[in-house]
Amino acid sequence: MTSDRCTFTTSDGRRCTLLVYSGHSSLCHQHLRKELEATPPSEDIAAGILSSIQNFQSATAINAALGKIFALLAAGRIKRQDALTMAYMCQLMLQTLKEFKHEIRLTTYGQIFERDLLSVLNARTPLEEFVFPPESEEDEENEQDAENEQAEEAATD
């Protein structure tokens, strides 16, 4: 027997008494609207995970991605199944990293890899972003310029 009532329950266990919205299988219009407003666009989530990582050519970059996925899951911004899928993909990337590094050594991409590795290692972690938020956009641009200069100097050495 299916219920025509909204399945939303409050923190104290009471269930919503409104009828299910015709465009949804289990929520009323009010709770569906709240759920949709609380869900960030997928582009924002992707940008949050991929920012400061640039590539997945090191275990450090993959670890940073896993840390961001963990933080998003803990904050309730992504679904558990999505987090499991992304963590599994990170595991696969870690398993192929050894062969990838071997290919890099055999090609001329070594300098590019070192430059990218330095930018990943110098990037701020999600924990640093949370504990020490940037003061302004100008400060972030100055930090990025300094990191780019360091990476270029290291690449020319």
C-alpha cells in the first residue's frame, strides 16, 4: 500500500501531513523545494573537488581529491553512493599511477610532471581553506603568482 502523504520526517520523528507533489514520488511541494534549494549544482561540487588539483598524476593529488570528497560527504553535500563511486575511481587511479610514472620517465614529459607536482604540493588543502580562509581575492592572486613563479623556476632548473 503506497501512501499519498509526504515522507519527510522532522528531527523529532514527526511526519509531514501534506500530500505528495504530483511531480515527485515521495515529497510534498514544500519539502521538495527545500531539498532542491539545499542541493548545490553539480558544477560547484566538481569545481570544489578539482580546484587546486589540476591533474591526477601523483598520489598527493589523488589524496587531496579524496579529502575533498570526504569533506563534501561529511557536510552532506554529496550522496553516499556518489562518494563511494568517486573513491573507487581514485583507487583505480592510484593503482595505475606506477605505470603512468614509468611512461613519464620514458618520455619528455618529465619536466611538465615536476612542474605540475610542485603546483599540487604547494596548493592549499581543504582543511587549510576551512581553518585559514583567504583574506581577499587579491591575496589569492598574489599567492597563485608566487606559486607559478616557483614552479617555473623549478622547471627551468
